[in-house]
Amino acid sequence: MSKIKTTFFCQNCGAQYSKWQGQCNSCKEWNTIAEEIIQKEDKKDWRSAVSPDSKRVSKPLLIHEIDSAEEIRLDTRDGELNRVLGGGIVPGSLILLGGEPGIGKSTLLLQISLKLPYKTLYVSGEESQKQIKMRAERINPLNDNCYILTETKTQNIFKQIEAIEPEIVIIDSIQTLHTDYIESSAGSISQIRETTAELIKFAKESNVPVILIGHITKDGNIAGPKILEHMVDTVLQFEGDRNHIYRILRSLKNRFGSTAELGIYEMQGTGLREVSNPSEILISHKEEELSGTAIATTLEGMRPLMIEIQALVSTAVYGTPQRSTTGYNAKRLNMILAVLEKRAGFRLGAKDVFLNVTGGISVDDPAIDLAVVASILSSNEDIPVGKDFCFAGEVGLSGEIRPVNRVDQRIQEAEKLGFSTIFVSKYNKITLKNTFIKIRLVSKIEDVVSELFG
């Protein structure tokens, strides 16, 4: 038996201190530092809970001796999740899923576990088995591969894992787990770190993937120490407004794929439905043409999206004009307004400008600049932009329209959705031939103004 060791952790950010103090030096929060026991007894391997004699010793290999066979991924039977993960779940990986309370994290993972053709163990520390059964019957009741376990102690979970031998383990949630080797309450910094370390050791040695649900703080960050995100292989963020039906799945970290991919779901009474063509939900369908709207072609990872930009330009009632954006960088909007005033001669300095990206998504792609310019000028002149026009171009400080990447893919998406004309930079190298969509090449803002409002 080793000596009991204690230390002090900030319960907000995870900073560690040798003694108690009132304010955390890292996050500046008051009264968040608490004492925790970090070592109760000699730590044992996760296998000691089930088979004490099964110790495995790894040995170093030369890099050319390592088996380089193509990695096998487990198909989740969910196209959106497969895309975000990079093609499926990698065996032995640890995936952390975070999101707001009530956004649908548990629903998403329960729905996937009911679809999977693999033997799955769904461990819940927050709901009873009857509660999960009620939700499962609403989503997809027909499944013979999904086992439900209500347990919070990791040693008991590992015993059930050895008895069932699942191919995938889902933990809902990591903040509810606790281990006997640390004497502190579940959800504390030391418990989260220790239980995650045990699950990582299990996943890497048994080659069984583990998916964790993590709570988030009021700032939108995953609760617990930042080291939790460093320990896992993949960090997914489930976003959306509970007042809207659409949910967005993003990858914040992915050791086995791109972090630029995006998955979109629609929340329904029977669970989450995959949205295979998000452009349909991001563009409003209206009969008459209205001023202040323009369609932009953007890319999220490998997926092209058509999004609607809405602008409202009005005379400033108060002395200082307002600049408000939703889903678009406010500093970039100020830059574009300065370019329009300096290079194109539009007097917008004394006017309120409101900009909105429809669908509740945030876009960082500079290729939507041209659509932002078109929507602002359309609202300012009160002349609608043709509803079969779309835009793909970055605006420079001198008023030039700069080329954007993968323009061919953007043009093909616009043509597929029935647009008749797309405005792109004159300096883009376009390799497409025999396209039905009309490609308008522009080099500066004045060209766009004359084409649209001339």
C-alpha cells in the first residue's frame, strides 16, 4: 500500500496547485479549487479486474517490420458519421463526443449502436435500462447485437466487457465514471483523467474502439482537464440550436482523417435523420425575388454546399452605424464594407449593415466574399439578384476578385442544383468543358456591379 497523496485541482479548467488558494491563476475563477486524492493504492492494470495473469509485453520493431496492411475501418451504417470520422471507426481508437445538454448526443450514439452489425456494449451512467429501452423502441427496436449496461464503476465495466467480448464500447458519459484507485467524486478532474487512461489502455491493448460522451462547460469547451482532449484519438463536436431541427457534427481533432468534414442531421421524433443534400435546407425556397439575398458556393471538407447570404442595409437611426453578423466573421464584414466604400464608391459609412448566413451554420470560407458583396449591394440598391445566380470568389483589399480553390467542384455543384450563372474570378483556372451553366469571369468589384445592377 503506497502513501496517500493529495493535490488541489481547479474544477473549472483543471489547473493543478500544491496548496489551496481562492482564485485560479489560469481561468481567473474564484472558489473552484478543491483538494482531491490522486493516489489511494498501488495502481493495477485494467486486466487485473478480469484476468490478473494476462500480462502482455510489447517489444520495439524496426519501421519496415511493422505490418503496413491497409487499415480496416468499422462501418457505422451512418454516412454522415463515416464522413466526419474519415471513413469509419478505426479499431482500438478512442472517440470523444461533446455537445450542449439535450442536443442529441445520447440519441445519436444509441441510434448508431442499434444500427451496427457488430456486438456493441452501451454503458450508461445517467439513465436506467428501462429508460434506454423506451428510447430505443422509438428509434429502432430490432437489434440483437446491442447490450445495455447501467454501471459507473470501471472495474465492474471491465468484468462485463470480458464476459460479453463486445466489438465496440460506448460510454455515456465519462463524467459519471469512477475508479477504485482514486478516492474522489465522479466527475472530478482526477477521476476523469484516471478513468479515461484506463479506457485508453483497454482500447489499445484489446483493439476494441471506445466512444465516450463528454459534458461541456458554459463556454462550450469539453468539461474536465484539457489533457482529456489530448489523450483521445478523435474529438467530435455536436452543434445546433435546440429550437431548430438541424444538427451539425464537426471534427475538432482526428488522428485518422480530416478535421474539415461536416455531417448534418435533422432531429425527428424517431431519432436523427441524415441530410445527404444540405444545400436544399440552406437555401430558402421563395416564389418572388427579394433584394438583399445572394447564393454562395462553399466547401466543408470535400463536400460542396450552396448557402444563402442575407443582408439588410438601412439608414442608421442612431449616431453610430451598427455592424451585425450571424455565421460570418464581423471583422471581415468591416473590411468588405471599407473596400466597397473606397474602391466602388458606395457610401455605406452612415448605414446599418446586418448580415446573416441562413441555416444556422458558421462559414469561414473566404470564397463567400463575393456573395456577401452582392447581397449588401442588392439591399443597398433595393434591386434583387437573380435567384438562379450564384457566386464563388474572394475579395481583396484593392477590390480585386481573387481565385478560390477547387472551383471546378463548386461549378459542378451549382450546375447540379439548377443555377444558370456562376460568378467566379477571372484568374481561376477552369478545366471543365461542355457545362450548361454560364460562367461569368470577373476581375474586380466594378465588374460585378455592372453585371448585376448596370
